[in-house]
Amino acid sequence: MSITFYSGENIPLEMHKVRIVQKLNLPPVEDRVAAIREAGFNTFLLKNEDVYMDMLTDSGVNAMSDRQQASMLEADDSYAGSATFTRLSNKLTELFGTKYFLPTHQGRACENIISQVLVKPGQTVPMNYHFTTSKAHITVNGGTVEEVFKDEALNLNSEDLFKGNMDIEKLTTLIEERGAENIAFVRVESGTNLIGGQPHSVENLKEVRAVCDKYNLKLVYDISLLADNLYFIKQREDAYKEKSIREITRELADQAHILYFSARKLGFARGGGIITNSEEDYLAMREFITLYEGFLTYGGMSVREMEAITVGLDETMDEQYISQGPEFIKFMSDELQKKGVPVVLPAGGLGCHIDASKFLEHVRQTDYPAGALAAAIYIASGARGMERGTMSEQRDENGVETLAHMELVRMAMPRRVFTLSQVKYAVDRIAWLYDNRELIGGMEFVEEPKVLRFFFGKLEAKTDWPEQLAAKFRADFGDSL
Ligand SMILES: *Cc1c(COP(=O)(O)O)cnc(C)c1O
């Protein structure tokens, strides 16, 4: 929550206190060089015990509240007809106004089922932007993905408050060109993940729905990152400033035919689900739950997690809870920007995104600047982020690199996890790194998996830049960690 400080300082204030703690370890800089070397300069392969701030992802690592922890003790462990299921199902109906709920083990499981039921080979799915797993499931079922985002969406330094909005004109043109019968459904993603957690507006979703109605198409709404998007709507969309988070949620949900979510993000726990008011869609998808997930009243989730999700969804309606992530991300992005570090603006949800192509102008794109920067940030701070650039692409059939649109390092901000002094520490070390950026060099693969190479691939620094960076760190910080 932002409050006015007598000192004039402009910082977010935590509206929670920490009641369970986990000890962290900050290894000395030389050990950090050794650890990242052993991890093949890939932050996915670091051991968490060597990490001070785990900013790899916001998935499944958000802090639970005391109320969530308490609710887990009441979980009803029955295979069928569990009271836990009824509680979660009722909460979803209360918040989203949907009648039917299909539980799944996580978000991509929803995408698997929705794609199997709705995508026919050759069909296209227009969307504001793709997410890795949503695209993969549509493709596996013979479909293709068409992104109909606004031109502003890829502008890293923009004033646009709703970069996640769909371009209605592009959407209509696409449907006209392909023919509505060749469109499987229209997908909108809240808190658009891969363009930096950028929101869409209520108005835009309503416009998308009007187009869907005109062509008799289904609107599928991915609400995994809804919490951040709700906060941004309340802050930025004039017509909704006076509405409650519950009212906004309901208005959004009313636009969609099918909604789905990863509860690793929405609900501060671990799981997922599909919700809808359409009995026909519900029945078509239901058998896949028992085939892939589990019985209809748990869908692969632990009942304890389901109780936590029920409470977590309720807490998502509390503006003071959902403001913490976006406000901390804005703080981090603003502070970095003040120190000259190139970051994605306006700050979105999910995490702070650093522009590696500007940070490391001297590193060629084929030497993986975003990957090198992620490794360097770990060396400088013990914080690990995620490469979102060319390393996350894959080579074409001739072995030629596919260069990414953007070279970003994402420093994710798990919800309610870090304190402001920890964020200030990360800012401080990244600012130091920026002033010493000339020391950072490129990388090359030594073990390169063909598919999803960023998860398991191992690289090597092209020179001894990691050691030089550590030596400069020692010289500047003395015996400080
Ligand atoms: C994480 C995510 C998913 C997939 O959810 P998982 O629980 O990781 O399978 C789908 N869509 C969006 C927008 C996401 O952020």
C-alpha cells in the first residue's frame, strides 16, 4: 500500500507481518562464481541453497498467509465427494459467477484439456500474446497461434498503461481472412506474462467479447495472472477506480465462455482449474480430468493445497494483498531506472524486467546477452533471475539461431515473500554491475538440448570474465559478501 511518509520518501509499505521465516544463505562471491560454473551458467541449474534471493519465477513460490495455513488443517481427504472440493467450488462460483469447476494439477493441464477439446487440426487461435505452455498445447493438437497485440506491446519503454490489450482491428481482420470456422477460439491472457506482466483493460476484454459474439466464437480467458491485472485495472482504468476488486472480477469473468488458471500464481498455492457456465463445454472436458488428472473432486491436487487456494482466492479480492507484488516491482524498476539501468516500462506484474540488449550492448545476440546478464547478476548478488531471450528460443532445422524479439532478464517478485531491504540490496548490486558492465562477456553452449534448451542446457563463458568480475567485486566491496 502506498502511504505518505513524513520524510517525503516514496516507498511501498508491507500490509502483513512475517510469522514464519526461512533462513537464507549468501555465499561469498568466489563461491558464487564456482556455483554458476557448475550450473553451466544456467540459473535454472543452480541449487537453491546457493541462492540468496530466488527471483527465478513467481510460480508456486508465493507466501501463504496464516489463514491459508490454518485452512489446510481442515482438509477433507476423501477420494470422492470431498468437502474441500465443495468449498473451493463454491468460492469460485461466488467470485466468478461460474457454475462448473474442473480441478487440475496446474495451469498447463487446463491448456492440455481445453486444446484437445476445442482445437481441430489447421485451426488458429488468436490471442493477445502467447504463453509457452498454451502455445505448445495448441500446436500439439494441430493448431496455430496468431498474436494480435498492439504495436505498443513490444515497446520496452512505453507510456501505454494497457500493453496487454488485444488489437481489435487486427483480430477482426484475422477472423475475416481465415474464416470464423477456422478459428478454434479466441484466447485472452490476463497480466500478459511474456511481455512483462502487462495488463489488459476491462473495456478491451468487452470489445473482444463483442467480436466473439459477432462471429459466434468462444472466448477463453487465462486468469493465471489475474491478481496483478485486477490491481492495475483499479489503479489505471478510470471507469473502474470506484469499483471494488470483487465487482471488477465479476465483470471480467462475465465476458468469458471458459476461464482457467494456474493456482501456482492465482491463489498463492499450487494447483489449477477450469471454470465455465457452459454445461456442454463442461461435459466435453470432464472425461479428460479423470483420464489425466484424477477424480473430479481433486484433479491431481492435494486437498490441503485446495483449501489454501480457496482462502488465497478470497485474499485476491483484498487490494492491500494484491498491491504488494506490483508495488514492489514498480519500486525496483524505478530505483534501477534512476541509476541508469535499462528496465521495461511501465513496470508490470510478475517481476522487474531488465533490458539485456541495452545493458550489454557489446555482447552479440548470438553470445546470449540475457543469459550472460542473468549469470552476472547471480555472481554480483546471489539473486537469480531468468533469461528471457535467445537462449529461450531454439535453433531452426538448419541449426541456425532464432534470435529473440527481446533480450530480457526477468527478476520475478514472488508475492509477499521479500522485504524492501532485500529488494534494495538487489537494486544496489545490479546498479554496481551496470557500472562494471564492460567486464561481462558472452557465452556459448557446451551441452545443448534440442528442445527447451534453456531448462537443462549448459554453457561456458567465452573468456574468464566471471573471475574478472569477482575480482572487481572484491576490490570494491572488501571482505563483504
Ligand atoms: C504459469 C502460467 C501458465 C501455466 O501454468 P502452470 O501452473 O505453470 O502449468 C499458463 N498461463 C499463464 C499466463 C501463466 O503465467
